[in-house]
Amino acid sequence: MLTYIGAHLSYTLPVIGVLTLITRPFINRLEIFKIGFISGLAVIYTIPWYSYFVYNHGARTYSPGAVLAVVGNVPVEEYMFVVMQTVLTSLWALMFVQWSTPCLNFNYDKRSYQLIRWIPISLLTVVTAVGYAMAVRGQETFYLGSILCWASPAIAIMWYGAGNFFAKKIIPSSIAIAGPTLYMCWIDRMAVSDDNNDSGKLAPEDALFVFVTNLMVVLAGSSYDKAYGMIVTYSLDFPHQFSVSCRFVRQMLRAFMTSEYATPSAVTQDIKTSIKVLSTSNAFGTSNYLFHAGIRLDLIILYAFCRVTDEMFDSKSDEKKKKLKLELSKQFISEVFADRKSDYDVKKTPQEVKIDWKKYESEFTDVELSSYRAVSRIAFFLPRKPFEELFAGYQWDLEFTLVRNEKDLMLYTTYVAGSIGAMCLYVIMYRYGNDMNDLVDKADYLTKHAYKIGQGLQLVNIARDLVSDSESLGRCYFPAEYMDDEKEDLRILCKEKNPRSLGNKKLKKYSSKMIQLANKQQFESMGAIKYLPQDLIGSVLASTEMYRGLIKAIQSCPTYPTRASLPKLSKLLIVLNTLYIKSIQYIF
């Protein structure tokens, strides 16, 4: 006869182990806290009911010889199983429900929101009453009635706060429920067969119980995700960052109870615009999903801002209009960071920035305004200096400043890419600052190396875009002092815009020089990655390894490619190798 603990060792723990290995790169402190919190609530809510049920009905359980001990009519293994079921279902759900940005699942239509909220709650209220009437001691309906009147109130409470959020993700949520339900029903069937020497037929009530409990776990996860999504989307209303504290739990409860339609939809609309801006960005499209919701949202806003401003000054509009937008952008930065005492001074708590948007509305497009508004909402935890550098880089482009030597090149890459690396670092420091003092203490060191990482990635872009920069923009970022014939090469690249006339050999040579410099920057900066939060190391590495893949694509091509890119399969293999193998050396 299979003991209860033997069933766990044979069927439950191995699956949890496999799921842990699969989801390891995505198990961050937020997920750990979520799973632990839901597991605790599951034990508190389930065990008293189960104990009462066994006492009144003599529910099916393992024989005394099959369990270690019994506490309150319940085998201690049952306490274990409640936790393990929660962990198993949560890990399984993690693979399906985490891939969309939370605010995209908010419902701002009051009428549909109320219908989705109250119709199921009304039905659950009826089910609770029916279940109570059925749960008569000694009757055959006691088991079914007990399940209904026990589960329905909890589901109704969770549905009140997160029903609309859950409904928006109904397909991945259904998969998250179905997988563990089918597997656990199979386990129960095996257990029934082994314990009672029958055909192993599972009672309908047992199957219902497994389904309902998995529904509750997934719905609880959605409740947590919705609450955290509200916090990172509306920082002014929910100012406390993640921490294992009563203050954060209280804020989560308040966010959970808040109806999305009662909050300004313009915030989410600006984020949706940012996502649309990035929809054609292959590099960001791949790396975006590797970060948890808070960091992902901040990076979406920042990357979209950089993309919008880059296109703003690379567009074919007249130079006068672009220079006007540059001056307005500089004014915007001055307004946003007017109260900063130094280049890298940041705020620890959210603060609303007062901006006179009227002067921008007449010159900026709707997409540009949307991106600028989104950045203004998260600017409180970002430093001023990187933004000033970014626009200094745009001014460099507008003035067609010549990159004369390596010093000029490194200055330019600092402006247009090192600055973005610094912004990303401050996103991490804000989202992890509450409980990672070492990260903040090493801010200067990490900032220096964040610049180097950004520079290295931009050098790869330059190595890849020698032809496209010349043909489309008439620009060249390869240092003039390294050219074989400075005057003639610059004329061909910047005036004639005919880079192919330089010949494949020369283009490959110039590209290789850029790659050498990129490798140097990466070598000098990668040591700093080990100081990042462990659950971010793989994600950050994967983002940089994409560019290493581009280097291989450039070097492996027999002729210089117009614009090297990576196939989707290659990107996937790079991500998997980095997340599951390469990142380990930085963690242990």
C-alpha cells in the first residue's frame, strides 16, 4: 500500500522539482512572496474546513498505517499537500499567465466591469446558499454541499477585486487551471485504487474539489498580479515598493479592492502607445518578457521614449522643425528635473511633476506627447544626467558632428546608449531598493559599468549599420582617423551615400574594428552583473547576449550584410542558453 508521504514523494514533489527548474529564471522575489502568501492563506482556509468535514462525515482518507500522524482529524501530509498543490499550481500558472503587462488587462468600462463583477458574485451567492442547504450531516449530498458552501465565498471575494483581470486572461488562466487539475485527479485516482483495492474510479466530488481548489489558487494569483499591477501603474496612489511588510500587504489589499474604472485610463493608454511604438523592435520584443511586471513596465516606457525621440530627430522632416523639437525636449527635461540637486539625485517616493503641456501640444505628435507623459510619471526615480546626455547625442546627429577619433566615438556612444544603460540601472535600483542596500551602496560603481554596457551595445549597432546609416541618413560613426582614406571615404559615406562602393573588404574591416571596441567594453563591464539581484542576472545577460549573436551574424556572413539580424530560432536558443546555463556562473 502506498503511504501518503510516499504518494507525495512519487507524484507531487518530482513535478514540483521539474516545474521549479523550468521556471527558475522567472522566479523572482515577487513570485516567491506570492506563492508563500497564497500557500499560507490556503492552509488557514482549507484545513479547518477539512477537519470539520472529516469529523462530521468521515471523509475518505488514507488508513492509519498510511499516514505519519493526524492533527485535528487531518493527516499532517494533508497540510503538506495543501502547500504543495499551491506551489505546483502556481509554478504551472507562472508559465502561462505572466507574459502580458498587467495594465493591459485592466477594464476601464464601468458598465462591463460591473456586469463581469456582480453577475458571477450573484451566482456564487446562490451556490453558497444551495451548498449550505445540501451540507446536511449524514446525507449523501454533504460532501458536495460542503465543497460549494466552503469554496464559493472565497471565490466571490477574489472575484470582486480581480474578476475582470482574470476574465481578460481567461485562456492562459484556463490552461493554468486545467493542467494541475487533470494531473491531481490522476494522482487521486491512483491513490483511491491503491488504498481501496477498487477500479480506481474517482468520485465526482473529489474531481470537483481538485478543480475548485486549483481555480482558487489561480484566481488568488490573479488577485496578487492585479494588485501589483495597480501599484506599478499608479505609483502616486500606491507609493510603497515591494517589501515583506504589513505596510506593503495593506497597500496590496487596497490596490486589490480598487476598481480600475475609477482610475485614470490615460495612464494605461500612454503605456499602450509605448508598447505599440516598440512592436517593431525585435531586440526589445524578445527581452521585454524576461523581466517582472514592475521593471518591464518601466523599461517599456523608457525604451519607447528613446525610440520616439530617436525617430523624431532621424525623420525626414525639415531641420528647423527638428531643432525646435530638440529645444522643447530640453525644456521638458529642465521642467521634469527642476528640483534635483545633482546630476544623479533621485527621489525615493513618487512625486507628481507639474508640466505645462500646452507649449508641447502644438509641436509634438500625439505619440510623442504620450511617450513624454509616460516618462514624466516615472521620472521621480530617474536621474537627470542621462536624459541630458541622450539629447546631447541627438544634437550631435542634427549638427552632423564628425566622429574624428575614438574619443569622439566613445563620447557619442555615452550620449546615445551609455545614458540608456544608466536609466535601466536606476529602474532596477528603485524596484529593488527597499531590501537591497548593497545595490544602492554600489550605485557609483554600477552606474559606471552600466554606461559601458550601453556603449558596447551601441558599438555593435554601429558595426551592423555602416551601410544603412550611410544610405538612409548620410551619417558615419566610424572614427575618421581609422579610415584608409579619410577624405574620400567620408565623401562616399556622407555625401554620395554609396557605401557599397567602398568594397566588401573595407566595410568588413571597419565593422571588425567596431566589434573589437564593443568586445572591450563588454569585457570591462560584465563583472558588475554579479552585483545585480540574482533573479535579474539571467534577464540582463540575455539582453546583452542578443548583441553577441548579432556580432556572430556579421562576422559569419561572407559579404558585409546591409543590416544583420537574428532568426527567431537563434534568439530563442540564445535566451535559453543564457537563462539556464550561462547565468549560473554569476549566481553561484
